[in-house]
Amino acid sequence: MKDQKGHGSDADADAQEHHGRSNMEAGKERSSSEWTTEMSKLRDIKPVPINRMWNDLASAPPDRVAAHKDKIRGWESKYRSASKSQKEALERDNAAFYAKNK
């Protein structure tokens, strides 16, 4: 099933595949700008809010509502993780920059 922007499960799989693995496997930490790009990609595949899918949640199929809530919860977890990593990378990058330019 595709959301309103035309993104489907393929986009979700791509985001999961690229979420912090490629550079970490090579033993290289991701920069702040790489994490910012990751966050932008995640925003592009953000699930549609539940109240936009069903105007009346009482009439919505409970199994689909639960599945969509799980999808939203998973996206929020990935985004929080990317945001935290971006902040840590920014602090690390700034410290390295200031140390280099002293």
C-alpha cells in the first residue's frame, strides 16, 4: 500500500537499509551532514497521520489502525535515533574543527 506521496514499502525498506549501516561497517563514523541527509530521507517517507487516513477512527478497521500505529512508532524511533546521532556528530565535528584551527 502506498501513502499519499506515492511512497510504498520499497521506500521504507531503502530507508531501513541505509540507516547507519554502510559507513559504520567500513569503520567510519558518519558526519553531521550525512545524518542531516538521513533525517531528510526519513521525513520524505514519513507515514501519513492516522487522523488523515480515517476521519472517524471508530469506523476504521482496528487491525489496520494498530498496524499503522506500529508503522508510525517505528518511523518515530528511527527519526529520534537519527536526530540524536546527528547532534552527537555535530558536537564531534565542531570539536574537531576547533581543535584543528587553534
